[in-house]
Amino acid sequence: MGKVMLEVRNLKTKYVTRFHEDVYAVDGVSFKIEEGKSLGIAGESGCGKSTLALSMMGYYFPPLHYMSGDIIIDGKNISGLDPDEVRKTILGTEIAYIPQAAMNALNPTQKIIRFIEDVVRAHQPKKDKKEIRAMAEQRFAELGLQPGTLDKHAVELSGGMKQRTVIAVSTILNPKVLIADEPSSALDVTSQKMVIKMMRELMEKGYIKSMLFITHELPLLYNVTDDIMVMYAGQIVEKGTAKEMVFDPVHPYSHGLMGSILVPEEGTRGQKLGAIPGAPPNLKKPPNGCRFAERCKYATADCRYTSIPEKPFGDGRMYRCLKGVDELKEVYSGE
Amino acid sequence: MSEMEKARAQTDFSDKPLCLSGRGVTKVFGFGDKKTVAVDHVDFDFHEGEFVSIVGESGSGKTTLSKMLLGLSNQTEGEILFQGKPRDIGTGRKKREYWKGIQAIFQDPFSSFNTFQKVDAVLLDCINMRGGKHLSKQEKTDMMTEACNFVNLKFAELTNKYPFELSGGQMQRLMIARIFLLKPKILLADEPTSMVDACSRATILDMLLNLRDETGMTVIFITHDIGLAYYISDTVYIMEHGKFVEFGKADEVILEPKAAYTKRLISDVPKIHEEWDLSTVDLKQDA
């Protein structure tokens, strides 16, 4: 077992609305990522994927509030730190974040090199500009970006180039954890492939130690990450290796989700897509029992009233359902 | 494979009557040095009841073509034939007449609806457009309820709501309910699932297939997702730089692609049973 790079223990965060109502967006999430490993988070819109990412890097600005739990990066607990302190000491060196709209994150009036200077000087205020440029040029060349890009403005770059530049800028200080929130969902397949290749190179060359990849594109997760977690209504409902999760999902929700994969492979045309009817519960008043019970084909009365803990099984896997693993598998095979 | 799926995989549409076809359709933007040929002399034949996908990357001319098909912009050259006859949309009246035959679902559900119109008004408009103005209130309500049931929405819950009170998936389903009421000959769907997640996507795709089976309309599905196109369509057209580089039955085009562009497009998509080959990617080529 490798060294644990990122550990999240029972993290709970909430949004407070204008009317002072609490929305429990991340509700008791725990997981670990080891050095050199990548973890994917899948789930539908509004299940808390992006909130989890923001919470992990200590981005607690209203309406997002920290409630409880620990976030430990390489042995250092950063939970409950002041956002300003997090920006100065954690962001960029310990943890880097690529937001969903990273392509629009670049200020159009600044050259790319300015962003790099900004990032580096936030941590090393005395560093010389020439040194920073040399460092940036070397890193850009290694990642297949032309050093000339440094003197360009964001508008001169194509979408895929912008995305890769953002990734190169945010990882310039070799962060221990890279959080990528849908980094390729706005790109076409060719640019997407280049972005993924670049992220993989960052991992292989050891510039980033571990990665958390968020997307709802399951075939992509399967190809990029070692492990996959499925999130539903603020909780993790199942966790396992990528292969186990795609070919052998246990939780009814993951089972439905994996049934909706569309790939251009033989046999896809014949299959019935696993659509899950209904909508997720309102997180202002999360149900006491299973959160998926309302939409679950196999739910019983017990499911609605019993609170369900995370149940470990197999080789380091986990799921959250009242029914047993064998029972669920038998139901699926009978369909 | 179920019986229905088998039938779907084998249907031959070439002997069905033509619904929409194009000969040498071209669209040029700008002139002189700044000329851009967005759609370059394309020919196509869409038959009745056919589910057609047009696949291409960003900037390949998919949306420009769809605007021409809808009559929202005129072609620079070439001819579009509607039900075998040259299309005439010279005047507003003729255009409205044409739009009774062709309707669209757009990518962004949030900007597809009039913000000031409640959901029942949206649906009522459709009934009136189909010449249902004289119907009694009860009959109209029944029709609207039927349409909502078709897309798994509850009409009683929606009546007093504005479209922005619905979620993205619900809005897109409401859009399908509109199409259900309008029953056009052709439905043009421009990336209707790119802004919704995988679960809602499955629901919407199934609804589109049911709609086609029930009403026998032609569906033109525009997408950049080749996996999705393969799942849903009978015929696939692959578009590159304003031209169709390959077209044919979905099985033939996707499983045995001939054009180099199609091959590249398919190899770039992450798959689950085959290895996704990243070694072919040259990071320097873009720079």
C-alpha cells in the first residue's frame, strides 16, 4: 500500500440559501487516494461532485459553509483553515484545481507568463522573473506546449490549447493533488484526448502525485482513473476499481448509471439503455432512509426508513444499500 | 437483442418516400479573402421515418446545415427539396406553412422557451397551431395531459409553472411534449442531450425513439458524440469541413469505417471493451 496523499474523513459541508435554509450538499464523505493513484467521481448533475471538489480545497466562501470532517493532504490537516490562508499556503503547492470552465478562467488582457508569475510569487514572493520564465519554458516544452505560448494572450489560443495551458499553469508548483472538475467536457474528442494524455504525462513524470477526476462521462473515467466512486445526493453510494465499477456494479444506482454508457462498439445498438426515472431528493430535507429509495426499482418499505451505513465488501470495495451483494447480483442477472 | 431492436437494426429506408433531400447545398459566409465555405456542396436524402444522425466535430458545419434545413438561413447555392418538391419559403406565410412540417429541439433548453409564458400556454399554442382552436377546454386539457404523460411529466403539477422553474432535463422533455402535440413530418434535434447528464440522456433518447415509432416522423439528430449516434440512428452522415465524408447505415459506418476521418473520430472516443490508445496522440502537433 502506497503513501496516502489525500484523505477525507466524514466531510460535511452545506450551502445556506438566501432564505437561511441549509442544503446539505456533501453529507459524510470519506475516501483516500494513495500516491500515484487517480480516483474518479461519477454522478448526475446536482449530486455534489463539484461541491466536494470545492470543499476539499478549502474554498469556503458563502453560500458554501464547512460543517465537520477532516481533509488531510500528505499528513497535514487543512480542514477549517481560513480561506485566505488556504490560498497562500495550500493552493498550487499542495492542491491544484481545474474548474469546469477553465478555458474562461484566463484574463484576456494578460499574457500567459503573467499567470505563472502570479502563481509562483504567491508562494515565493522573492523569486526572480527570469528564473520563473526558465522554469515555465522547461515545463511547457516537456508537456508539448510551445514556449512561445507564454507570450500569447488567451484569445490567441484554441479551446484545447487554453485548457492545456490552464493545466500547465496550475501544476507549475508540483501540487500533491490535482482536482480536475470536468476538464474536457467542453472540448471535442480530439482535444479531449490531448488533455487526457497531458494529464497522464504529468502523473508519469511525477509532477502531480495523485489525481481526483470528476465527470459524468463514464467511458472517460474508466480509461483515465484507477478507482471510481459513484455519488448520489451528497453521499458516496459505491466505490471500487474502474473495472469492477463498470462491469460489476452492485448498488442499484451505479447499476443504472453503468447501463446508460454509450460507446461506438458492437452490441451497443442492441442494448436497452438504463434510464433511471424520477429526480434526486431535495437536499434541504434529505430522507432518513436510503436516498435513492424513491427511484429504486428494488426498494422495500425498510429502505425508506432505515438509515444505511457504508458496507465494505470484496477487496476494498464499499456500497450503501440494505440488500446483500449476492442478493442484488441475483436480481440483476434475472433481468 | 430484443425483436424490436433487431427490426430497428435491419430496416432499409431506401424504398421509403423521400422526406427531405438536398442537392449541392452550399453556404458561404463573407466574400473575397475572408470567404468561409461552411457547408460545401452536400447532397443528402432523408426518408420518411428514418432516424438520421449528422456527426462532426466543432466547426464542421453541422449547425449551419441545420439552420438551412430549418429555413432559418438561406443556402448560397443548391436546392433543398421537401417531400420531393423544391422548397419555397420566400414569404413569411410560406415559411410558417413549412414550419408545420419541420420542428426543432435545440441544445440549450434554458433559452428555448419564452420566459413569460407558462407551461400550459406553451402547450396550448401547439394545439392551436395544429388547428385545434375550436376544441373544447376539456379536449385540449386531455391532449396536453396525454403529451405530458408521453414524456413522463405530470401535467397537473406543471400547469401553473414557468419553464425556468423546471430542471434542464424536464425542459428538454417538455420540448419533446411540444413535438408530440405538433406531430411534424420532420424533427431536427440539434445536440438535445449535450447539456444533460447520462441518466436524463438515456430517458430523452428513448423518448425520441418512441416518438419516431409512434408518429413515423423523420428525425435528424445532430451530435458530436459518435457513440450516441451509433446507438440511436439508422443512418449516419459524417461531416468534416462542410462536406459529408462518409454516410450509410449506422452499423456499416461505425463498425467498418472507410474514411480516414471517421476512423480517427472513432479511435478518439474512449471505449470500455477496447483499449483507448493514447500513444498516437502527439501533443506537439496542435502547437
